[in-house]
Amino acid sequence: MRTSELLHFAFRARDPLALGRWYADLFGAQFFVHPIMSALGIVIVKLNHPEAVFDGLLEFWPWDLAWDGEAAVFRKIEPRPSPTSYGHAAVKVAADAPTIRAELDRRGIAYRMEPRSTGFMIPVVDDPEGNMVELFPNVDNMPLPGKALCPPEQIDAALAEVRAGFAELTKNLKPEDGVPLLLFETHAQQQQ
């Protein structure tokens, strides 16, 4: 099966309604009110595609609710919230990066510019619960690096090769300094 687009994404949230409001405000979106899910405390924000009920949704689930797929029922559970809430979503915004930054500045929303490829920076914000939101400027495609896609039967060998290269490149890094996303690209530039 091949996918053609991501339809929705769900986050656990300490305060689903507050988080839903934040996203609705950020993206000028509406709430999708489902007669069962909403009554149980799941807050759903409809980002786009008003013509398609399952498309363009962000769901914010309370910590005391779980889906039992075998029985096809929601179940109340003992809440076990994580001390840190860290998920992330990426959305394509119909604007260029300077326009997105100007809008974030106008709204007083803190952001940072992060690399996603050599020479490609995107605005990134954190929601009120610490989830990262990547705001990809109006970009559909970027060239994939060589060997980026791997058939399932070759994954073990591909991971072994990547891990060996990673170990070599990180052997002199201090753990407290972290690992740069563009480590391989930076190393290749230094070799030139």
C-alpha cells in the first residue's frame, strides 16, 4: 500500500481544549465537533480540506482515554501523563519563509529557524505543551540524498552502513554537545 497524504495526527495533551485553541488560532482553523470523541474529551482541529471529513485533522487526546481497537470502543484509563510532552507535527504553509516569519512576528509568537537540508531553513514554533510545529514554506519536493530510500529486504544492511558511518563521524563529539542534524553534510563540506 502506498500513501498519498497524511490525513490526521493525534497528540496526548494535558489540556486538550487549550491546545486545540492554540492550533486553531495559529492556523486560522475551525474545530471539528464529533458527537462521541468530543464528548469524551478529544478535541479535534480541522486545518484544511473541509470537504473531506478525515483529512486535515489534528486530534488532542486527554491522558485518561484510550482506544480499544479489538472491541472498537473508547476506554477510560488511569491517566499516566509524561513529564514532558514531546511530539511534533509538520505542516506545509502556503507562503514563503519570510512571510511566515513576518506573520509570527506580528502575532508575537516565538520561533526559531532550523535546517532541514543544506541551505534550507524553516520556521519552527513550540506549542504551549512543548510539541514542535514545523512550518514548511510552500515547498512540495526536495531532491532526496542518495540511498535515502531503501527496500525492506535491504534495511538491515543499510542501517548497519549508516550506523558505522555515524559512529566514525561522532567519535570525537562530546555527548553534551549533541549531534547536528546536518552532520553528514557538514562533514562532506569539510572534505572539499
